[in-house]
Amino acid sequence: MDAARGLALFGMMAIHVLPAADEDVEPTLTWLLFAGKAAALFALLAGVTLAFTTRKARTEGGHFLAAARWSLAARAGLVTALGLAIAYVDMDAFIILAYYGAMFLLAVPLLGVSTRTLLIAAAGFALLGPALMQGLRDYLPAPGYDPTFSTVVTEPGVLASQLLLTGTYPAIPWLAYIAAGLAIGRMSLDRTRVQLVLLGSGAALAAAAWFGSRLLLAGPGFDRLLASEPYLGSDDLQGILVWGTDGYLPTSSWWWLSIAAPHSTTPFDLLHTMGVATGVLGAMLLVARFAGKALLLLSAPGRMTLTLYCTHLLFLGTGALADLPEFSLWLQIIAFVIFAVIWQRAGKQGPLEKLVSRGAASARDSVLRRHPDTRSAKRGR
């Protein structure tokens, strides 16, 4: 789990730092491997972690489940606040944290539902979320770059619509990753059979979504998209399929939902990246069975991704080494690995992880303190 989270962190960093195209204006290997996929892996693993941390609350139910929900709501608020604060730093990267917090808040009602309901919800958010996004986009205010605390005061409507539907990582469609992760987190992930199922089913879903999109575009889809946007030529549309749109997905035709470009947030994009994330998790779990120690360079940073992600964003804000992208990336990765390994050896939680965890624990304990009978029952067990 930690190694997969570390891989997601380094993948997002690579997308922020390294060029997306080579000298022949072809997508780089970094772009093909990580564009849209690293962030999706990050979100899916968040759902898995939520399943781990709320397992006892779901089993006990009652006030324990209510406490877990308040704890998650507090975590959502703290992560959102961190994202709004760090967005004041000018950097060439989209910040996922405020959207992440919105996803956590929307996930509060999902903590106590059945696994079957979670899988249905994941499919529903992946299929219907993009349709809702497309149907309402023309009626919602245009989003800004990254929301800050100033946006909360001056443009609350823009903030809400951006975090939920119109932004880079819209929480309603992206809740598909959280719901899927919650369902996966309830499985016996230490079993080889489950790990193989995750790897195989993830690969199958990723392939089915990708080829499904290509099949539609090989049929009437491509021509319908060209007809919907007269300014687009065939080469322009091919570029969108590789790089995504410069701004936001056009609403001129529902056929735009048939593409699977990075960060297009279409059903095919969501299902493809969800499959990739599931497969990567299964692969990491399998590797850990035989070479767990070899994953330390990923797992140590993976235990403090919030701290390292924010540090990475602040480093980007300085503009340092912007003209040396490969050196910049490897310098950050090496520094993060060394720091994380030393920090882990000391047995400490990451600084920002500790801050958020304390806030979430405080919200949970405040609920349980109001029900001393529940706390006594817990101690008696």
C-alpha cells in the first residue's frame, strides 16, 4: 500500500516537472505512464486507507460509526484548508488537495454502506458523474486556476462548483475512485488470490475502457466530434485524444464523453484509470510478498505523501531548477527518499500527516466522549 502510494506521489511529481512531449512532439514515456493515472492511483488508495481506518467503526456501528464520520469530515476540512492555503504560492501545477478534501466530505455517507453498494456507487459516479458535469457546465460559473481562502469569501459559488464539477479533479465524478477504494479495502488483501484478482480485473477494466473508447471513435464518434466543433481539424482532435483539452471538455456534443484522454473525466477516462490503479495495487501487493524490503524506496515516502507532496509544490513555487527538469525531479526524489527513510526509522509520523490525524482523532473522540457507555463497552471487549 505504502509503495503504491509512493509511486503515485513520484508519478504526479514527474508530470509536474518533466516535459510532456519530446523533440518530435510525441508524448514522452512519462506522459504515457503517469498522466491522469498517478492522481487516480492516489485517490483510489485514499479509499482503501479509509476502509482500513474505519473497519472497526463499520463493524461496531452506532456511535462508533458516527464518530468515524465526524473524523472523516474533520480530515476533509483540514486537507481542504491546506489546499486553499498552499494555492497562494504561484506554481505551474494543479493542486489536488482541496478537491481531495471535497471527496472525503462526500465520502462520509459511504462509510457504513455494504460492499455491493460501494461497487454500484463507484460505477454510478464513473458513468453518471461525467454526464452531470457536462449537462451543468454551461450553467455553472467558469472555474479559476486553483481556489484559495479568498475564493471562499469572494466567490463561494465558483468554489463549490469548481470543487464538485468543473475543476481539474471534480469531486463528484472522482468519488468513483474513493468508492472503489473503499470496496477494495474490505477485501483480504494479504491473500495471493485477491492480489491476482486485483491485478487481472484492473488490467481487464483498463483495457476494456480504452478499447471501448477507441471503438466508438473509430465509428461515428470522431466525425461527430469534428462536426460539433468547426474550428477543430483532424490533427487537433487527435492531439486532444493524447493530451486532453487545454481548457475544459466542450459541451457541444455528448460524444465528448466517449474520449479517454488524460484528465478528461469522462466515463472511459475514469474507468480506464481506475483499472490501471487497481492493477498497480494488485501488482505492488504481489511484489511485496517476495521483495517487500526492496520497496522501501517507495514505501517510506508513501507513508508521508501529504508532507512530501506539499514540499514538492512549495519547491515548484520557487522556480528553482525549472530549466533542468530531469535534475530537479531526481534531486527531489532522492531528497524525499532519504528524508522519509530517516523519519520512518525514527518511528515518527509525517508532520502534516500528524497534524491532520490529530484533528481527525479529536473530532472522533469528541463524539465518543458524549457517549461514555459506548466507550465503556469498547473497553469491556
